[in-house]
Amino acid sequence: MPLTPSPRGRNSPNNVSPFTPPARRRHHDPSWHADPPRKANLFGDAPSRASSSLTSAFASLNVSGSSKSRSSRVAPSPKSNIARSAASPLRLDLGVSDWALTGTGTTAGQTPVKRKTRSGTGKTTIRINGDRFIPTRGASSPTASSKIEHPSRPGTAHGRSNSVLSGGVFGSDDIDSTNSTSSDDTSELYQRPNTDSREYESSIAAACGVNLATRILAFKPSAPESSKPIDLRSQYNRPLKPVASAAQFRRRILTAPERVLDAPGLIDDYYLNLLDWSSSNQVAIGLERHVYVWNADTGNVNALCETSPDTYVTSVKWSGDGAYIALGLDSGDVQIWDVEDQAKLRTMSGHQSRVGVMSWNKAILSTGSRSGNIFNHDVRIAEHKTAELLSHTSEVCGLEWRSDGAQLASGGNDNLVNIWDARSIQTPKWTKTNHKAAVKALAWCPWQLNLLSTGGGNYDRCIHFWNSTTGARVNSIDTGSQVTSLKWSTK
């Protein structure tokens, strides 16, 4: 907004500025004057600027670059908008001035025009952009110095006023206004840098002290480097385990025995179980009327016992702890022996025929006879027989407790496989008739307790796998030969 009314606005009686006070008629007031006295000079207390009128104040300024100082009277100029004193107190005539007062920005409908300055002339045009004049500002003022030192963006009022500040209007006398006015005809416009350019990123990184060649997140100290270059393709394409030849995983079966033991008098009978290996690494073998124990650790062989002349040994079975051994006799009796003391602990009767198979479940000993009966004996009590399992119609040749003692599997010469539940021992839980010959080989899986394997005789030659929980057959294998025994691996 201009500080003084425009000449065209003043000529129109209807166009009145809101900042212009209403005029009052004072034709006959002798005290009225166009330039009333003021308490303080507008531009300082210098004697050369004692006049209080705007015309005399602007005329008293000595701008560097002019060949002569301005007088209080200047020629009229149609471009001037500075009021000067007149003889009449009721009329403000416009005087001539080289000062151009503009507002802080362009108004609506106006187009900013680039102003050209002439070099080498005695007349200097100074533009002041602002809402009002600031009378004095020292050269040591931080605001003035900051405006002089730092260029501003184009199109702002602050950028257009830098020429005024550098000309010494606000007290900076050491700046040569002649050099500033004799610059290029058209001032170069400030251009915003491209933030996507590499030069801009490099300058910002240099100012912040960041090295663009390194990562911000890095190991300190650096991670150890491998002495050999790593080929990621070979690392990720290789299998999890090294591929070995088939011969490396082939099962190694010894062709020669480690030890050969003499077994004179060994009875050749498919339904008898005359050999057993204990958990204490001892082997017991029944040779007709005699029982021998071979210690695999020391290699010693000891004769455990000898039966009466009217009977012979038909089965042997170690207890779970390897301290005791049970002997089944052809007479139907069962004897319990202490191996370390080589003493007979007790004899349990009950069967009417030979006992060809036995199995331990802690203190319970199950025995199977040729008659097809299965008895459970509790060796801790006098009345040892606790249960009778009657299902087989022929000789029982296979008997095996599960490791947890929950189920008992039995196989007989009647080609049947019975799975008994220890909680309900009167009848078998499952009866399987898939085998076509006598079932002697029975084995429970040690790492899957409900998996049972059974092997058939000469006319069957098959191994069947059973789920003892559901009774379903899981798998079958035809071995092509008679199956006499089965043993699971521990892994």
C-alpha cells in the first residue's frame, strides 16, 4: 500500500483513501500550514536535515553516485507520488521526486516488471520495499548485515530491497553504490536446486559430514571377512546334507563271527526258545538239561544249573534288570534263578505241558505252554498265578510284552496273533488271522509303542506290521523264507 495517496486518486473527489483524514475548511485560520512543526526530525538530528517537511527531508539526502546534492525544489515529474508544500493550506500539490515507494508485494491486476538501471548517469533510482521507512539502521545491525550478505529468493520484497540496503540508505557507507548500480542490465533470477540431482545430494552430504560411499548402519568394528570368496550360488544350491555314495550308507554285515561258542546238546525244535541276551550283556543258553551263561564283557562261561534227569530246558528268559533268569521245563514247571549267587529262588507249577515261551513285565512273568494256555505269574507272592489267558487252540510259540506293560502280544501254532490289554485280560483286544503258518517272531517298536511286527513260519514267510491301537495292518513284507525272530533297532 503506498504511503501517500495516488495523484489520480486525489483528483477524484469520490475516491478517498481510508488512511486519509477528512479535510476541514480552514481558509481563515492563519495557523494552518502544509508542513506543521514536528517534535523530532524524521531522519535524525543533523543540522543539514533540520527541515521537518518530507520534501526538505528527501531533498537533504545525499545519495552516493550523484554528482550534486538534491535541492529542496525539484522539477515536477508525473511519476512522483510525494506530496510537497503549497501556498494554499487546503491543497497538497505533488512534487517531483526520484523516490519510488511501493508496497510489500504486487497487488491484484499488476504484473511485476523488471526495472533497468542506467550506469554512468548522475541520477540514481532507489527502490524501497516495505510498509514503512526505518529512519536509521547502523551498519553493525545484525538484521541489516544479514540482509546484505545473504541473497534472497526471487519474487519477494526482501530480494528487491537488497539493492537499497547495499546502497547505504540504512547507514552502510562502505558499500559503493556506483558499483551496485553499474551491474548487468537484467539481474539473474535465483533458481531452486534440483533435490534429485547427484550434485545436490553430494553438497548436502558434505555439509552434514556423511560419506555416501558407506552405509549408515554398519558394524563397528567391521565384521570379520572370510579368507576365501564366498560363492552364494553354490552356497544356496547345494543340498542340506552332503550327498554321499550309496556304498557309504550301505549296511555293513559281518561275514565272519566275532566269537564262536560250542553248544553241544542244542535241541533242534522250532517252537522252543533256548537263547536269550540280558541287559547286563550276558548270554544264557539251554543245552538239554544244562544252562550256561556267557559274559560278553569278560568272555567267561559259567554253568548255572542242571535239571533233573526226567526233564530238560525248553525256554530261557532274562528279567528286565538282568539279575534273574527264568527257566521253562518240559514238565511244565518254571524256575527262577539268581545268576550272581547261582541259586534257585523258587519253582512255579501250573502248566500240564512244556513251557516253550516266556516274557517279563517287571515282576510279572507270562508263560505259554503247548496246550495253548498263557499264565501270568507274580513272582513276589506265594500264590504266583494271577491270570489265565485262554484263546489259542494250539501251542503258544511267541509271547512279548510291550515296553510300558500296557499290552501283551501272543502268537501260536494256530496261525493267530492275539493282542491283550493288561487292564482287561479275559479276552484279547485284537485277534489277527492274516498269517498262514505258526507265529513265533514277535517284536514291539521301541520308539513307536503301538507298532507291532509279527513273522510267520515256513508256509507264510511274511512280516506284518500292526497298529495295536486301531487294530489296522500298516504294512506287509514277503521275506521269502521262514521268520523265526524279529528285533527292532533303537534308532
